[in-house]
Amino acid sequence: MQKKEWYLEYEIQKNRPGLLGDISSLLGMLEINIITINGVDEGRRGMLLLARSDEQIARLESIISTMDTIQLTKLREPKLRDRLAVRHGRYIQRDADDKKTFRFIRDELGLLVDFMAELYKQEGHKLIGIRGMPRVGKTESIVAASVCANKKWLFVSSTLLKQTIRNQLIQEEYNENNLFIIDGVVSTRRASEKHWQLVREIMRMPAIKVIEHPDVFVENTEYSLDDFDYIIELRHDPDEEITYEMVPKNNMFGGSDFGDFDF
């Protein structure tokens, strides 16, 4: 029988020397392998486990329920957030009302890149929006995650170096394994109808699309936020407000002093 992965998380009720050793010994007696272990929150530990049968996990759950030193908080097949929590030692913050919105601060760029890379590795269509103020690291994180996921990225519109607006793709760029990056502000403010025809064509492709400033993008297109699979918010600090009021006033999203690119 093929072994199956599980995610175990528990909260420490009575911390004492040897507690982790006791739990490891319990798992060993049940012939459950530990893949990874890490603290995932203050007073909580998470483990990725490998079990031969569901009966082993049921016995584990039954025994843990009798222990007064720990309290079981999660025992399930691992989700992406579980794997990243064990890998990085903390959970990704998710919006309480909108479960597809995930929040990061600039100090968590490593976690953000890892999260996006895991999304990129999944096959098929995926539409990801990323919100954030200028120079917080949005585009750089998108590109870094592409490298981690071994994906080729294409700027359809961007301001990373100069303002880039594509009106067409060459034949080999029409590849479902490519990752397409669209800046909602740039496309809205400067793009021609040819550019929007290309955007609509790309949106129909079963590929990964990442859209910076998704709110501006949906305000000026037939798409809505409901079309997005994930929304990522990146801030300099947790209390920073993401706003677009300064865009037309200061032209913060405009091209560089060296001019713009139009393809």
C-alpha cells in the first residue's frame, strides 16, 4: 500500500523537557514517519507525517486525545499553507472574510516567493492578483517565484525597468507553460486596442497569469475580482494602506527618464 502524507499540528499545554521526544517515540511505535517538523506559531508545532494507512492516523488521534501535555489542533491531509508553515515556521496570513486573499509584509518576501512558486507549479489556468504600493517588491517577487518554479516569464505590461507594453507575441511565446505578467495600471493608462486584444487572448489561455493592481484592472475591463483564484497583498508594514489616489497625481507608475518600450 502506498504511503500517504498527513499534517499534524498540536498546541503545547504543559511544556517540559523530553516532550518532543515522547511524541516522536509515539509516532515511531505506530510506524509513522516524520518528514518535517517545525514550530508554526507561539506554543504550536507542526509536522508532516508519512503513514501507511488511515488506521495508523486514527490510532494516533485516539492516543493524543488522552494526553494532557498537548492539544491536537490539526490532523489532515496537508494543504499548501500547512507545508509552507512547516517550511518557514509560521502561517501565511489569510483574510478572515475572503479566503482567497493572502497578506504579506516586505520582511516576508522569502515566504511570499515560496508561496507563489508553489502556485506556479500547479498545472492549468490560474489567475493571480497582487496588490501593493510602488517599490514594495511586487514585480521582483513575481519574477523570483518564476525562477523558483522554473517558469519562463513574459511581461505583457510592466514598469520594472522601463514602461513595457506588448501588442503582440511571437509564435514561441504562445506557450501554456509560460507565465504572463500584466500591470493593471500601465495597461489601463497607456495601452492601445491592440494591447487589449492581446490581453484578452492571453486571458483565454490555460496558463498562469499574474496581474499587478487587480482592482484597477477590473475597473476598466469586463473581468471581475471573482475571476481571480488568488489575491495577494504586499505591504511595507501590516498597517500600510494600499491606495491608488496618488497614481495620476505623481505619475508614480509612469515610464523612466530613458523612455518607454512599446512592442
